[in-house]
Amino acid sequence: MWRTRAAAACVICRSLANSSYRIKRKSPLQNLHLVSRSIHHLYYPSSKFQRPPLRISIQLFSSLNRLPLRKTKLLDVRYGYQSRRNFWLARLASRLLKIRYLILGSAVGGGYTAKKTYDQWKDMMPDLDEYKWIVPDFIWELDEHIDFEKLIKALPDADDLAKLLPDFDKIGESFTSLKGVFSPGSPGETAFRATDQGYDSDKQYKKVSDKEKIDQLQEELLRTQLKYQRMLERLEKENKELRKLVLQRDDKGIHQRKLKKSLIDMYSEVLDILSDYDASYNTQDHLPRVVVVGDQSAGKTSVLEMIAQARIFPRGSGEMMTRSPVKVTLSEGPHHVALFKDSSREFDLTKEEDLAALRNEIEIRMRNSVKEGCTVSTETISLSVKGPGLQRMVLVDLPGVISTVTSGMAPDTKETIFSISKAYMQNPNAIILCIQDGSVDAERSIVTDLVSQMDPQGKRTIFVLTKVDLAEKNVASPSRIQQIIEGKLFPMKALGYFAVVTGKGNSSESIESIKEYEEEFFQNSKLLKTCMLKAHQVTTKNLSLAVSDCFWKMVRESVEQQADAFKATRFNLETEWKNNYPRLRELDRNELFEKAKNEILDEVISLTQVTPKHWEEILQKTLWERVSTHVIENIYLPAAQTMNSGTFNTTVDIKLKQWTDKQLPNKAVEVAWETLQEEFSRFMTEQKGKEHDDIFDKLKQAVKEESIKRHKWNERAEDSLRVIQHNALEDRSISDKQQWDAAIHFMEETLQSRLKDTESVIEDMVGPDWKKRWLYWIGRTKEQNIRNETKNELEKLIKCNEEHAAYLANDEVTTVRKNLEARGIAVDPCLIKDTWHQIYRRYFLKTALNHCNLCRRGFHYYQRHFVDSELECNDIVLFWRIQRMLAITANTLRQQLTNTEVRRLEKNVKEVLEDFAEDNEKKVKLLTGKRVQLAEDLKKVREIQEKLEAFIEALHQEK
């Protein structure tokens, strides 16, 4: 019976030792009292007591649970060996005290351990709220029937358990008092001597070096951490595959329900709108994002690629590759893909050809965004990356900070990069991810000074030391790396410090191989073994988790404040609009463009409503203005100098044929095209009373100019027109008196116009006449006096010979010059000829006009071909041929305009409008003014506020 009870006590002893402090160990008899050990080993005589290794209760670091490390008190226990003795008082104490207290302690300790284990594993489980729909509904209804909270509360707290446990110190004191009762040599003396021997052996054990103990504990701690880290990575991988499978099933339509837009995508849309918003009223973009800054070639891009789990950025050896800010939105999805904000193409990041295409596209976009004469651009490239297991956040990769401008760079490159970095970092809610190259001297860092200026307290800065493998290999003192990590070598402060390895420097390395290399390096690194670095400070995995947590914490703290700021801005803008434009709708730039587009198309259609008569009148008048000089100077005047009608007609036919073959069709097409332009411009610029909106004037002018520039007349029109004009000029038959009179009227108008121009030229040559000199007190110049005297001499010459030819002979020039010299006027022969040309021209035109009057009654003689008549009216026939050609040409051009060219012009206008609609810079340039800008700001602020409110609501639902 005694043996049975003693064995039961031994089992209870083990149970209590195993439940206490949640530590699994072998027979922790050192936790029991001396008497209980005597009883226990009474039936286990072969047991040899050894000092067990010290163990510490540690909450291991993991990516899912980041509780702080805690240490429990080491139990100070003495070890000894008690030989088998029949000591009745010890047996009595064992029965009365040990069994009762140990059974109670085992029960209470077991319950407490179960509760703590449940709470710990509950915290370690991933958040699967988004996948509740996978579990049947009746499972979620269990909590209505079973109150789990009451069951948890029913378990005692740690303080209550401490009260229920026995006071072993008092029990030890009582046994010490019992020791003195017994005299030397009593049966209990041997037991207490054994206890004293245990104390002596404990003192000897304490002589072991403390350094060895610490080394053993650190090695055991490191092994345990790595073990659990691998377990967690395996669980996360399984969880990642499970989530991927669930999302894929959702995409295939297994569950027919519409998935809401992810939280990070909603937030990214707000940032995209804000990037295009030129804030007014001092409303600035203070929404959080992770700003990645660092020196050039410090490894910024590599860190981002490790976080995104894909080699998505272009790479170069020492060359500046990041030439503009790149906003990367990371979110979770079933497939590892990337896409741009303004494109629907998805790049599969699991395929090398898609990765190469993505890198090439990013490089092309960067180079296109850089203006001529610059090296970097402020234009942001927006990229979204989705994949299983990605941490949700928004990162902005900035160009690397440089210290020297090298050849091939713009002179202001350094200052531009500094200004871009400051613009992003001055956001008080931006998280600054400061990347420092660990393989170079810390004193060469430029970015740390810049970061310390923007965030002197380090409340939103995370410091990342890259290339730690090279740093450990090259740095003579490893403690220097620890000083860098702890921020003791830099003037900057940080929220957290991390050390990462982003590969061996080979651009062809895969993400998986880099992860394996990083894990292998830190497992063998002295930095962890010597506790210079903590486990949660290494690997890009831990870095991404920390950055994501910090990002969402900052978002939750600041997003509502930003929403209130935009709400106030919206109220101010709406108030300003109501006060300035109470009767106008709030049309933004795109809406105004659509309105202007409709007006322009309506005005183009109005060209088809122009009457044929109007077209032909304009065309005929304009064409004659263009060709009249050529007809008078090169055709009529030379032919009129001939002696008879036969020669006149021959000269006219030859010159008309040459003119028709070479110049006339081209001139006619030019006139038609200019007429179309003028009519189009008239409709575009014509104000329509109160409906006219001058805000569209610049746009209409630009559309008109671009449409005219693109429009080209039909090339075959000249060939067909040449035939028509040639046939019209060949016809000499005037059918009735009305056409004859019309030709005479046309000739008289033309000659009178020329005569008026000629007299104006003569007046400028000789100066004002005596009336103007007396009335307006205007005198003649010396040259005008000479020309006036020359004119008088030439007029005398014409009076003497009314049949004089058009040109002066040399002897006549000499005669005039000598006559003028006789009166003391020196004149040049060229001046005499020049004056003669105008004098004879005026004389000829007057003579031709008199001849027109004589030919008014000449139609009868014309019908008889001027037989038996001295009157010859061949010049009237010439002008009738010209007039008829103009009429036929105008009719032909009008048909081409209305049937072909107006429609082609309308098509060009539509193309121009479509091109302008896609060119935002063009619209911003052409649609300007306070009204447009106010409407634009109002629209964007409303859109931002609405999206922020939707994001906040979704954020609260996720909580």
C-alpha cells in the first residue's frame, strides 16, 4: 500500500512539474521538497541526480505573433540524494501535506496552462474573417447555443491561481524546524546530511563559468527560434496556397457573389487622384504612403522587389535606372500579376518573358516622362502588383540620391532629386523607408542627413541596412554593424532598424534563391549568435511585416483627419462657385470640352447650309481678284499693242492657252481652299449672342488651325478643272445682247479700277496738286518736283502722237532729258522711263474706256463679224471669255466644295477633336480660366472625399 501511494505521488510530482511554467522537462524533482524526493527515490534507488540544464520560458519571435521576450525566475533548488530509510515522520508529512497540495496544484495548474495555451494559439491563428463564407452557416450559429466567453471566464486568473498554490517557503521553514527536533545520530540525521551534501554539490556546480551558461542558452534560443521560424514559414506557405485556391475558385464563379474592391486598391485610387490634384486653399496631400529613399545603388529597388516577390524593375550596373517616382500598390490576389493604372494588360510575374516585358515597359515610361534636357522626372508611374501572401501597402520608389553630377546628366539633376525626395518626405504621415548600403562606409551616406532633416525625431522612419553579408565580410569590427543598426553612427533617429540581404549581386537570381541565401546567411551569422541583432530585425520578410503594420497604423490614425480636411475644402469651393457663377453648371474641363466639341461639329455642319449662289459669288469675286493683274498686264495690254484684230486674237489665244496650262487651275484651287477656310473661320468665330461662351475661343481657334493644316484638296481636281477652263476660254460666241452688255460692264469696272490705281501711283510720284497744296498746306519734295516736270514733258509727247507705242525710243528719252536740262533740271533716263510707264498706262486705260462706250452699240456688228464696219470690239469678246470662264470655274469649285471638301473637312475636325480629347495637356492649355480651374478642383475634391469616406467605411468594417 505504501509503495502504491508513493508511486502515485511520483506521478503527481511529474504532472505538477510539467504543468508549471509550461516547460517540458525530465522528472523535475528539484521542484519538490526534500521529503518528497526522499519518498520518491525510496522506490527508485537507481535514479542518479544530475543538475538539469537551465531553461527559460520564452515567447519566440514569429511573423504572426510579436510579443516581447519575457524571462521567468529560475528555480533555486538544491540537489541531493536520500538513501532509503524508514522515517515515520517524513512518511506522515508526505501523506498529510504532499498528496493534498500536489493534487490541488496539479488541477489548478493544468487548468491555467490550458487557458494560456488556448489564448496563445488563438492569437497565432491568421485572420480568416474574409473567408467565413467557406464554412457552412450552422457552424457560425454554434455561438448562439454555446457561450464560449463564459467558459473562458470560468477559468481562474493568474492571480487567483497564485493564491491557490501552497506556500512552499513556509513548508520549507516548517521542515527546517523539524530538523532541530531530532538529535544527532537519529534516523532522520542521514536524510538532512544528504540535503547538506546537495547544497555542497550545488555550490560546486555554480563554479562553472557564466559565459558557458550564456553561450549554451543563446545557442538553444537561436535553434528554437529558427525551428519555430521554419514551422511558421511552412504554415504561411500552406495558408498562402489555401488562400490562392479560394480566390481562384471565387474567380471561376463557384460562389456567385460580387467581390468588393480590396481595401488597398480603394486607398491606391485615392492616392492616384491626389497625385493629379493641384491643391488650393492650402489643402495638401497628407495621406500615408511608404517613401523609399536611399543613395544611388544602395539597394532600394532590390528591397522593393523582395517585398513584391518579383524582379519587376529595370536594372543596371552603377547606372541611374530609377528616373521618376514609381508608386507600387501591393495587394493580395490569386495570381501573381502586375498592371499599370492606365493600361488593362496584365503581366504574369511567374513568367520570365512577362517580367522582361514589364521591366522594358517601366523603362520606356520613365524615359518618356523625362523632358528634353533633363535626367529625372517628377511624373509618377503608378503600378499595381497582386499576388498570394503579399503584404498590403503603397510604396513609392524615388530616384537615388547622388553626391556628384556625372557626364550625361543635366546640371540640375542633384537638386531635382533632392526636391523630389523632400516633396514626398515632408508629408507628416509618410513612412520613410531609409535604405543604407552596409558594404560602404557610413560616413559616405548622403540620405541619412536628408532623412534626419525631414524627420528629426524618427517617429516615422524605418532604417534598413542592406548588403549585410558584404558588410560582415569586409568590416573588421562586427560591433560597427551593431552601431549602424542601433543608429549610433548617424545623426538620425528611427522607429525601427532592420538588416537584410538582397542577393549575391547577380541580376539573374530568382526571389526564391535570394530568400534561401538570406535565411542561410542569418542562420550562420555571428550577428545573431552574439545577439548583436535580434531575430525580428533580420530578413526582408520581417521587414515587410513591420512596414505593413506601421503603414496601416498610420493610415488608421490619419485618414479621418484628411477626410475632414477635404470636406472643409469642398465647402469652401462650393461657396465660391455659388457666389461667382450662380447661373452656370459646374462643368469640369472634360465636360466643357464635350460641350465645345458639339458646338464645333454643329458649326462644321453649317457649312453645308451655305447657298450655292453665295459660294459662287465669293469664289468668282476672289478668283478675279487673284488673276486680274495677270490678265491685264500679261494678256490684254500686250495684245492691245498690235496693229490689227487678227494679231490681237492670235496673241490672246496663245497667252490664254499658256495661262490655262500652267497657272489658272492651281490658282483656282487655292482660291477655293481659302474660301472654305474663311467660311469655316466665320462660322467658328461668329458670336451667337447670349449663348456665346468666350471660354471656348482658344479651343475653337486651335481646332480650326489644326483641321486646316491637315486638310488637303483632292489632287485630281486640278486636272478636271484645267479641261473645263480651257473649253470655256475657247468659246467666243456671245449669244445675246445681255451678255454683250455684261461683258462691257465687266470690262469698264476692271479698267476703271486699274485707272484709279494708276492715278494714285502718279499722284504719289509727282506729289499733291495745287488744290491740296493750298487747302492742306502740303508741299512737294525735290524728287516729286523732278517727276512732275518729267510728267509734263511726257504728256506733251503723247499729245503730239496719240498713236504712240507703249515704249519710248532712245532718241525720245534723250530729247526729254535735254529739254529738262535746258530748264535746269537734271534727270536720270531710268526715271524718265518709269514715269512714262505710268503716264502711258493712264492714257491707254482712258482710251480703252472710251472704246467701251463706242462698243455698246457694236453687238450688231459683232453678229456680222464686223464686216463693212470700222468698229472692232475684240477686247469686249476677250473680257466676255474671261467672265464666262470665271463663272464656270466658280460653279465647278462650288460643286467640289459642297460634295467633297466640306465632308472631308468635317472628318478632319472630328479627328482633331478626338486627338485633343486624349491629350490632357492640350485641354489644360486650351481650356483655361478661373471658372475652369474652380470646377476642376471642386470635382476632384468631391471625388476624393467620396472615395475617402468609402475607404473609411470599409476600414471600419474590416476592424
